[in-house]
Amino acid sequence: MYHSNSPSNWSWKKAFDEMNKYVHQTEMTQQSINHVLNYPGEANGVFMTLSKSQQDDVYEILDQIL
């Protein structure tokens, strides 16, 4: 059955646009975490000290913002 929104039916332009959107959102999420939580660029930043639940909350909030 044909579904127009199925990735296998997308044009190359739409596929690249979707990929660019995803990459942009991922980069903005990482930068937001770095700025909001004063991440020093090391594996022991503030974000890493948060519980899994708190990290999930940060991602959920950022997902709504971005």
C-alpha cells in the first residue's frame, strides 16, 4: 500500500531536508545542555551527575522547546 509520508516514498530533497532538521535539532539539544548545565566539556559535567530521570526530564523539556 502506498503511503506518501513513508520515508521510502520521499524525494531526495525531502529526505535530505528531514536529515538536516534532525541534525540541527541534535546539535541544538547538545549545545543547550552544555549552556544550561554549565558543561565543562569533560565527561564529568553537571549533566552527567543528574539521575537518569532528571536527564530524561532535560531531554523532554528540550524536545518541547526545539
